[in-house]
Amino acid sequence: MSALTTRQDARERLRKVFEGALDHLIPPDESVPLKGTRFTDFEDQVEVLGREVLPVALEERAALEGNAEVSHPGCCPFCGSARVYL
């Protein structure tokens, strides 16, 4: 089974998502003030960046693997439900 994407396409998609998230964290325009004043604010902002970027990185990496496939996802570890929403 071949990969679902090319490395260049995967890198470009990840780069676009990261740059968009980075623009929210640190706006490129010097006249736009940075958000937050405390370290906890910075932590929250970086967590948002991670929630935006990390899933895309995982998806793209999996798409590059020729033998990657979804098998039975199992039950929800929190509620035990067998239903999965993709």
C-alpha cells in the first residue's frame, strides 16, 4: 500500500497550520499587542497552539506510512462507549 500523501505536501500542510497558529501566538505585525501578561497566560496560548498543530502532525505522519490503517478503535477510556466519532 502506498502513502496517501507526499512528504512535500505533508510538510506544506503542517507548515501552514503552524504558521497560522504562530500568528495567533505572536502576531507578525509589531503594532498588534501580545496577549496575556502572566506566565499562565503564555502556557494557555502554547497549549492552544499544540492543540492546533499536533493533530495535523500526527495525521500527516500517518498518511506518509504505507502500511498505516485504522483497525478496531476500541472503547472510550473515559465512558466505555463502543461508539467512535471520526
